Amino acid sequence: MARRKTNAEEDSAAPSFEQALAGLEAIIEAMEHEQLPLEELVAYYEKGSVLLDRCESLLQSARGRIELITLRNQQEIAPETAARTGGTPDLALPSGPPDASDADDDDIRLF
């Protein structure tokens, strides 16, 4: 009976970001420039979709790690700043009600 792969085995078998990206680029090149039968095109598309998901997953993981590092660095800097100034870091609070133009900053406008 075949044994199931563990998560560590699956991760080691999965391509790195660079490998997945290179494979994806090769698939795109072949699909654009070669005369392939429909079945091969569908197989390439399927494999490309898997590689794209892998790239997106790795990018999302890297983004999360960078955000954690940035947050950790900000938390380390804030106490150092407070210790040097002899108090707590100043927080800039708005002095009045929110400006109506601030609420529209997140809107996407076409015109």
C-alpha cells in the first residue's frame, strides 16, 4: 500500500518560487509560439495554473513574513524612542472631525 506524503515531504517536492516562475514562463512561451494540439494546450494550462497558485502562495507567505518583520522593528523602535525622549512616544491625533475629503481617499474614480 502506498504511504501518504507528509507536509514536509510535499514542501520539499514543491518547486521554489524561481523554479515555479521559470516553469510558468516556459509554458507561456510554448503555448504562444508552438502549434500544439488542443489536449496539450489544456494540459499546459492546467500545469500553469498549478504553478501560478504556487507562486502566489509563496508571494503571500513572503509578504506576511515581511509585514511581521516590519511590525517587530516598529515595536522595537518605539520603546527606544520613548526612552531617549524620557516619555511615551507622541501620537498624532486629529484635532477635529474627519475631513470629508479624507473619507473619499479609498474610492476609485474613473472621471
